[in-house]
Amino acid sequence: MKSPAAPQPVVLETDRLYLSEYTPEICNYLFIACSNEEIKAYLGLKSAEELAEEKDKFSKGLTTYFHSFKNFRILEKATGTMMGRCGFHTWVVSHRRAEVGYTLLEDSYKQKGYMKEALGPVLAYGFEEMGLRRIEALAADYNIPSIKLLKHYGMQLEGVIREHYVVDGVNEDSVLYSIIRPEYDQLKQLWDLQFQIHQPEQV
């Protein structure tokens, strides 16, 4: 029996980065058809424990009829290095809203503007291509770099969600930021985003 072809991602291209789409379909193919080493390389996993955690998430189901996700792997154009992820989880398609999240895998990638370069195109893609009306983001109140990044893209503070997120076994508060489509329409020209969207047949 012939193996199914690997799903091809949409790719967002910026000055220094490729943002390669990671969807439920790609996730399903990855965990069914690929080896452990291929999975670790594709997702930038460093250890057997991280791999086991991702496999556990997959086995329990990452989507439902109500929630889905659309993530982007952050790849350095010059080297192809997997640097992190930026994209949407808790995507409630029927209500046109999603939460955006992001991470860089190494401290050496931080404070170089990579996430600022990635987040703008991802937000634009969410509004323009996914039809989102509202994008939310949550951060710890002490995560100043993340809060500065959200404010840079015009996200507004809505409030504090008490004891919302567990860190090292302790429930911590989260601050909730959001941006809605009319605000994005007013601000996008100020962002001066420089990126291209490559559909699968172009990649």
C-alpha cells in the first residue's frame, strides 16, 4: 500500500525567516508516518521527555469539533534552523477567534527581533486569511518582553485572569490582551509588514 503524501504547508516569508504552517493534517501525518528522530527535528524537540509529551498530546487529540489550531514553525532562512513557533491555538472557528502564542527554543535567538518579525505576519494571516475577528494573547504579568511585543502590535489589555496558568506546580495569574479586526485594519499600515505568502504549490 502506497504511503500518503505529506501535506504541504503554506509558508510566510519575511526578511530573515520562513514561517512554515503546522496544521492538524500535518501533525497527523508527522506522528503516523515519521520516525521519532524526524518528529524531534521537525518540531525542534531536544529530549525524549519532550517527544513523549508531544506524543501524549497527539494521542489525546489536539482538536475537537469546537477547537482547532494553526501554528507556524519559525525557520531561519539562511540555515533552515528550527528556531521556535508562532501561531494560533484554541482557535474557535465558529466564533472567529483564536489565541496566539509563541516561543523561541534557545535563549541565543532572543533579543534579536525574530519574534517581532514573525508575529506581525502571523496576526495579518489570522485576520486576512483565516477570517478571524478577534485574536487574544495571554502572558504572565512579569513577562515584560512578551507584553512589550503585544503592545507593539496594538493589542489592548483587557484584564487579569486569576490563578490561570500552572508554572512549576503553582497557579499564576495571566494578563489578557486582545486585538479585533477593526483595530487591525487601522493599524496594519503602521506596522509596515514585509512578507510574502507562498501557497503549497509554490513551495
